[in-house]
Amino acid sequence: MTKKILVATDKPFAPEAINLMQGVIANKPDFKIELLEKYTEVAQFKAAVKDADALIIRSDLASKEIIDAAGQLKIIVRAGAGYDNIDLAAATASKIVAMNTPGQNANAVAELAFGMMVYIARSKFSGKSGSELMGKKLGLHAYGNVGRNVARIAKGFGMEVYAFDPFVSADKIEAEGVKAVKSVEELYSTCHYVSLHIPANEQTKKSINFDLLNRMPKGAVLVNTARKEVVCEESLKKILAARSDFRYVSDVAPGCAADLEKDYADRLYFTPKKLGAQTEEANVNAGVAAVKQIVAFFEKGDVSFQVNK
């Protein structure tokens, strides 16, 4: 029986990506891809997923409501690294494997982080005097796929790179030319720039607080290409009010963005929408990886990238 792979994307994949995704199953008659693009109502999503065997999403919500509507779903793949838009408990309860596609968007996110760093360092290209990145200390809060790419680019800028990640050994970090620190407090106390690459979960939400931010040296810049939830918004308001040298750039605006921009616009920058993975290359890489993982799951039982074990 042909297995239906539903690609449900409010922000559609590029046509090239869809063509290459179709190419993965071109010689596999047991699979077909169906597109649900630019949908406007949850009801449309629920109707489309009803007979799907596999689901690919981007920033779309694979909520309990969607999962409950799926009569024969076996696997959900988030085409990207973060997977907080999948209700993992609901997926597990329904015996659905949830996966992400780690590393496929890493370079795109890393390049955006540097684009924002340069923009804020040069006074948002306003004509006012700015500063250079060379010689500054950059801290990576987590050293996964994106963090490694940020480190690679930072070396080209002549920055000193530090990292904290309790899940990666200091030996491994330092083997790649990055200085490992022993604590998150040490990272913030040491670095002029800190780039966030942590997931949003119960341990990390609101964990970037005033105490951490206030440890940063003069001229501090916090760079967030992770999730808005990891930064405590009350702490963000407090640090911006307390320190005129503190700046914040983010790929996702905080809920209090409008209030902050009224008083601190020259020290803030938020992208119009989450743009980290919005490159042609990342679009293709993540989409193709998602289809390949689905095929490997059904043909070989491969659950290498499962996130709800």
C-alpha cells in the first residue's frame, strides 16, 4: 500500500526543494508526497493529515489536536533542528516517532548570527561610529551543529571563541580551537558577545536572566538565533534599563518587543520573522533530509534522529 508523506507548510519549501524531495522517492512507488501549503485554518491541516503515514513540517505546529486527527500516522519529521513545535507527549502516546533534521540548517543560522552581530556592532549602518568584531570574545552557549559553524566563522573574523556545553567534553571543544569554560557563569563573565544555541525546554526557558546578562563585560551583545522563550523578558527589560552599553539582537522578537523598541531601539534588532533557516540551500537540505529519514524509517526501521525516545 502506498504510504502518504504529507508536507504541511504554512511557509512552503522552495520549488527546487520540492523537486529534490520528490526525487528521493522517484523510484519508490510505495511512497507519494502530498503538499498542504499556505493553509489558513487548522481544519485544513486536520483533514490532510487524516490519512497520512508520515508528516513533514517546518515551523508548523504538530499539536495534540493534529496528532489526534491523524488516523495512521507513524512518523513526524521537523525539517530543522528545533522541535518544540511538536507535542512530543502526544506523539509518544500515539506511538508516533518524532524526528528533527539536525545540522541541515546550521550554516544558514550561523551566517545570520554574524549578519546580526555586524549590523549591531556597526550601529545598525546608521552612519554613527561602530566597533569591530576582531579581538572580541565570543561565547557560544551550547556547542552543537550551529555553535560549531558560528565558531568556524568567528575564527575568520579574528574573534576569541569560548563555549559552554555540559553535553560536550572540554577535550572535544578545545580540539576544534575553541576554549571550553567550566560554567555558564564563566561564559557570560568572559565574553563581549554571547550567542545562544540552546533548545527551549523546561530546564532552559527563562534561564537567560538578569544575573547572567549583568555578568557580561562592557559593550555586551546577546545574540539569539535559538528561541525567544529561553530569555527571561523581565530580565531583558531590566538589563536594558540598567546598562546603556547592553545590546540584544534576535531572530525571534520577544513578546515585549514593542515596549522595548520605544525606549531602546538603537540597541535592539529583531528580524521580521524567524529567518535562520530561510536560505535556498538550507531549504533544500532540510527537506531532502526529512524525506530520506522517512524512507529509511519505513524501509529499515531507522530511528537515528528520533527525539521522543
